[in-house]
Amino acid sequence: MAAAAKHLTPVVMELGEKCPVIVDSDTNLQVATRRIIAGKWGCNNGQACISPDYIITMKDYAQKLIDSFKCELERFYGKNPLESKDLSRIVNSNHFARLSKLLDEDKVSSKIVHGGERDKENLKITPTILLDVPRDSLIMNEEIFGPLLPVFLVDKVEDSFDVINSGTKPLAAYLFTNKKKLKEKFVATVSAGGLVINDTTVHVIYY
């Protein structure tokens, strides 16, 4: 920006940072799953700045969430997503390599519970869910901007706020819950470019 300003050159700034999604056990799981899928993979296969970047949920609820994702993703993209015309390609080979690097990290590659298939020639990566990823992994510390969705586990849902606030400020943060007090605490505790409750990415329609 400084270099451009010297010559009055117009620039476009792409905002980034990670966009967390908190999923509480007190929610309509099928609706939550479908809305996360639409916001993540429906938005150019995760290649949108406000697409969900990672999920935070409770350890004792994670398997139900994963099972719901598997069921709904098949409804969206079929049994072989690489052949689906609805699945966007990765924008170029450099980003394909970058995403592959995130996926192939030793501490991450064993955490894949769904997806992970890649077609290098056609620059396609299937919707991929990773369960219980380490906090210090690359995928948890870089903006993903692609179809990989880590699931980070906490003991109780309130711990999610500490996880979010321990990192850089999110561009967007999402919460799925029916609990009024949890909604209020989310708004009061989390600072982000946009906050959405019980949906994802819809706030951009107002801009």
C-alpha cells in the first residue's frame, strides 16, 4: 500500500485470517452441517476469504458432527466428488501445492477422517475433514483458503472463545447454538470482522 501510494496507484487489498466455526451440541445438527458446507465448499471450494476455516466443537460431540458431514457431503457432491461438476477447482498449481503441503504434514496427514483425494492434473481436491488436529500444525496457523476443514476439540463449548482469542482477530466468526446465553457471550467475547449466529457467510449480502 505504501509503495502504491507514492504513485497514486489504485490497489485492491484482500483481507484474510482464519474464520472459526463453533458448533455447540444444542443445535439442529443437519441444518448446521448443511450451512457450513454451503459456506465452506459451496463458496468456491473454500477459496473465499470468509469461508469457514476450522471448526471448534466438544470432544464428546465430534463424532456426531463428523457423521453428519459425511452424510450431507455425499448429498452435495456424490460418492466421488472429484467427478462432481459442482466442486470448484483449485485456482492454480501453486495453491494446489500449498494445500497439499498443509495436508501432508506428518502431524496432520493421519488426522484425515473424510476426503483427502486429489487430482493434480485437474487441480481438484475433495472436501476434506481432519479431526483433532494439533494446535501447532501449519493448517491451524495459516489461512487455508481451500477445501480442507480441521476440527479442533475442546472439553466444553465455552473454551472455544479462548481458542479464538488466543490467535489473530478473525475476518469472520460463526456460532451454531440454540442457547441464548452462549450467543450473548459469543457477541461480547469474540472480536471479528463479522459475527454470524446459526449460519455462515450470509453477512456479506449486506455489503
